[in-house]
Amino acid sequence: MKTKKILLLILPIILLGCGGCEDPKPKPEDPKPEVVKPANTAPIINYSIVKVLKHDSLAFTEGLLFYNGDLYESTGSPDNLPQTKSFFGKVDMATGKIDVKAEIDRNLFGEGICFLNDKVFQLTYKSQKGFIYNAKTFKPAGQFTYANKEGWGFTTNGKELIMSDGTNMLTFLNPDNFSIVKTIDVNENNVAVDFVNELEYVDGFIYANIYTTNTIVKIDAETGKVVGKFDIGYLLEEAQKRYPYALETNGIAYNPATKTFLVTGKMWPCYFEIKLS
């Protein structure tokens, strides 16, 4: 899902003799450039690295969360990476290996998951279909549909399911009949924040990866306003030093036992445990 194609434009450099060249300073009659003041942005949240843990570098991460003290991860399966699969399971924190609990056809492309009311809910990318499992046995317990064109991230506030769909909109769903309870638009200083991806609900706020960036935003779950953000580009660089095929950042899980977050990315070799200031 959502793999990026990077085009490198190589411009020829023509070296010319520069005898008599002058600094390109504006002449007195040149108009002064217009000064554009940057818009107000959300405060930067600082963080520190607590530890680095192993992660399965074949996992194309789509969802990450803690449930009853255990870490769970869901994965997707893009066509150009035939070694990937769409499944979810419990992570062995010592090895990073995922004990698969359920797997779907890779053509459906698994997305985010969340646990609620003793069930596991799993999104798919473009089929407008979701799957339900028993949270203890992980046996199939049903399916559901949703109106959003795409399914991306999934989380819960303990009452409703909350999903992202690649836009700036978050959709709150009734877990019993999957009707829309409400929607909120994610914005920073009244400017829409698109590509909202993997989600994690913590104490009235939703933390979200913003796809195509290394930014994680902190969203007021009532208003959609971005109240803080932090950049994990440095962690991507560290992951790629360990495994050059590591892709974009995706995956954020809050551990209430330690009050820290785990963050990772698609096919990263590690999770980073971080503590926000």
C-alpha cells in the first residue's frame, strides 16, 4: 500500500568561464522580494530514545498496538513486493518475529487493526471490507463494510472504532453495526493535514503517522486540531543504516505500562522505544 516512486532528475551541470562575473545582487531599482511569514504551526514535541528492539524486516507494517501487555502488528502486501503477506499477529519482543494469528488473501491488502469488545477488527486497503476475529481464539467472527474509498489506520477510544482513509478525515464507527457516529477533519492552524495514516489513541488524543513524511502528529480527538508533532526522520536514517531496504515510517504503539511509544516503519529491522517530553 501507498508505496512511493522516487524520480531522480539529474540536471547537467555546464561549467562556464566566469571572468567578470558579478554577484547577483538586486539592483537599486529592482523590487524587493515579498516577505511571506510562515503560518503558525503546532508545537514541536521532543523525545528521547529509550531502547532499540528487533523488528521483522519482511513485515510491511500497517498497524501497531499493545493489547493486554502484548504487542501486535498488522501488515500489507504490495504487488511489487511478492515476499510480503497480509496478516496480523503477536510480536515476540525478544526476536521481533510475528506469531501470525490470521492471514487474508494478499490481494485484499491488510491494513490497520484494533481490539475492542473482545474482538479484533481489521481493515483492508481498497475493497471497502473489514474482517472481525475473536480476540482470544483469533477465529473469524464476521465481516463488515465501510463507505470510505480506502482503509488505512485503525484505533479505538474504548467506545468507537476510529479509522483513517488517506485523507484528512477520521471516521468514528459504531462497532456493533458500523454506522458512522461522526467524522472530524484533521487540521493544523485550520489547514487540512492529508495522508493521515496509522493511528494510536491515548488519553483523548490520537497520534498519527502522516504518510509521505516522517512526521507524527498529536490530534485532539474531539476537534481534529493538531496540538503537537514530532519528526522521526532520524530514526528512519538509523533504520536504513542497519537495513538499506527499509521504507517509509509507519507504526506507532503506546505502552501504558512504561508510558513510552514504539515506532517503526515498513520493512524496518527495528522498533525504537521512545519517550515523549
